[in-house]
Amino acid sequence: MNYRDEARIAFVHLRERKRQTLLTALGVAVGSAMLVTTISVSRGSSSNVVAKVIDTAPHVVISAERVWPLVPDNIIGQNGSRVSMVTKNINLNEQEVIKNYSEVVQSIRPVEELRSISPFVLSKVIARNKTRFTPCIVRGVVPHLEAEIAGLKKNLIDKNALEELASTPNGVVVGDLLAKKLNVGYHDRIVLVTKNSEEFPVMVMGRFSSGFNAKDEREGYVNLALAQRMEGIAANSVTGIGLRTAHVERAQQTSDRVEALSGYKSESWDETNRNVIEFYNRNALITLVLVGFVFVVAGLGVSSVMTTVILQKVKDIAIMRSMGMQARSITRIFMLEGFMIGVLGVLIGSPIGHLICQSVAAIRFEASTAGVLKSDRITIIEMPDAYLIVIFFGILIAVLSSWSPARKATRYVPVSILRGEVGV
């Protein structure tokens, strides 16, 4: 008996029980549809986070931490037989800064990947508006340099805010959620209180909305000179330098090159936000595994149906065995039945999964500030490999689930069956 004959017998078995076959295939279809939807939602969620990170943070950040110590100028003529001692008063409260940052900027200019360079000063303050106050972080920047570094320009709610900030020494651009907390609007005045209890009155020149709730409710931008005064550092010093690269996927290599040239520690965007990205990827994997158990339930259904079919076909099995059919042919017949159920299930389930993805992607709701990201939709990313994975595993589960009943069919003793005894 060849494979075509075995497939014909398997098809006849399934056709005789159309309702039972269809219901079993629907179990596989439900698993396929749910798995397609889960993979698409998980990918969309992770991709949304990565896109937000790329759009709202520098691709590479140079910090004030040196990768190798500076050699003091007064150590001269060092050799193996001489030790030089340098004494210096150290202030533990003194903030680490990049001194003569313009020289650092010049040192990294040869890196071809760099497209924008923006020095900045970070300052932790308390923003106060009359009786309202909240802790926040202000970033002192040169507005026209910062505009393209972290997508600030396109995230502005008030489009001319950066131009006004550049022309207003005591201006500030705040996140929209921070503005709501403080109940302030355009040209309202607030007070920034530093860690040394110094007060700096500033005027709100606009708002931005990055989509990251933590950023929008805790960050603001001021001019670099103002931030330097707030932190009490020299005009030629900054706390970091933000860089934007031509190819974001090669940010790590660019970071390593910048670190080697500048002598200061550099981090790429994926290093800085590794915890956030890994959190979303881990949650997506857990969800995928849990939904994958739907396939296990569908497999149990296939196994149950195959067992029922075999019990109903014991006489046919006995006759075929008596006529000389080999055990492996019988095993293949029933495994082909599982294969056909699996194929039917994924052919039904995959289009249903696509329709579910399209329906979910079309849903719009009010953006919430309760989570990490602010979004008015569920991001869906459908890729061909997701369907290939679902089709492969759907068929594989169905075939594997039919293997045990198929093996059981070959263990029946033909003589016992023909005598009216069903035994092994």
C-alpha cells in the first residue's frame, strides 16, 4: 500500500464523521488564531517601546565618568624609581562634570556616524506654582542643538516653544503631565528650587508630550546657562553630552568608538534602557507560552477523537491486518488523519487571527496615563514568520497528538477482534 492509498483511507475516515472532524479542527483553529494575535500584539508592544525609546532619548550619552583617570599636570619625569604624591582637597558633594566639554566635542567629531551633538546639564529640583509643587528634573540644553537629539522638536505641543526658549534666558519647556500637575500654561511663571534651596523663577514657554508618562510628568528643559548656574558649575562644564547617530542599530559600536576617543564613559540607548526593553520582551514571552497551552488543549482534543475513531474501526483494522497490511501503514493512516485535522485547523485559524488583528488595530480609546506609555491604540505588527510558526506548530501538535492512538491501533490482535474480543 502506497502513501496515496493511506491518505485516501484517512480522508474517508474523517469524511464519515464530518461534525466531529470539524469541531476538532476548530479547536486547532482557535489555538492558531489566538497565537497569531498574541505574537502580533507582543511584537507591537515591544516595537512600540523601542520606537518610543529611540524617539525620546539620545542614541548615545557621554557621562561625566572617566574611563581612565587624568594625570595631574605637576607629575613630571615619572620612572620606576620615583613616586610622586599629589594632595588635593576633595568635596564629596561636588558633582561630576565634563570640563572643557568643547574639547570633548571636538575629539569625537571624526566619528562619521554622528549627526547631532548636544551638551546638557541635569539638575534635580522642586517645581513650585503657588501651593502646588512636585519634584522634577530639568535638563539644561542649547535649544537648537537639542531639537533633533531626542525627537524633542516633533514632540512639542506648542510648536514655537524651542525658539522662544532660546530667546528667553529664564524660560522653561515642561512635559504636558507636569504642566497639569502644576496647573500652569503658556507664559505662566513657576519657581525651580534647587537642592541648595536656591530659587530660580522661570516662565513656561511651551509643553511637550513624548508618550513616556514618567518623562512627561517629571522633566523640563531650560537653557544651558541657567542650568549651569543652578548647579553651580563653570560655563565650560556639563554633566553629559547627547549624541544622535545615522544608524540607530549601530549605536553600540558608535558608543564604543566615542568612548575610546573622548575618554569618558558612553552608553548606547539599548544599554541605558535595557531593563525596560527586557521587561516588555519577558512579558511577551510569558504571554506567548501561556497562550501556547491552547494548542495543548487542542492536541488533547485531536488525541481524544483519534482514540474514538480507532475504537470504532477495530474491525476494519483487524481485516486490514489479516490481509497483510503492515503495522506502520496503519500507524501512518491515523497520523495522516491528525495531519489533515491540523491542516484544516490552521487554514481556518490563520485568517481568523488576521481578522482579529485588524479589528484590534482599528480600536481607538482615550489615552491613559496609568501605564508606562501613553497610547490611544494597541499596536499590532503582523509578520509572515508568525503565521509560519503557527502553521508549523498547529500541524505538529495535531500529528503528535495522533501518534499515541495510532500506535495503539497496531497493538490490537486481529484474531481476538474477529472473535468478538477487543484486546491488546
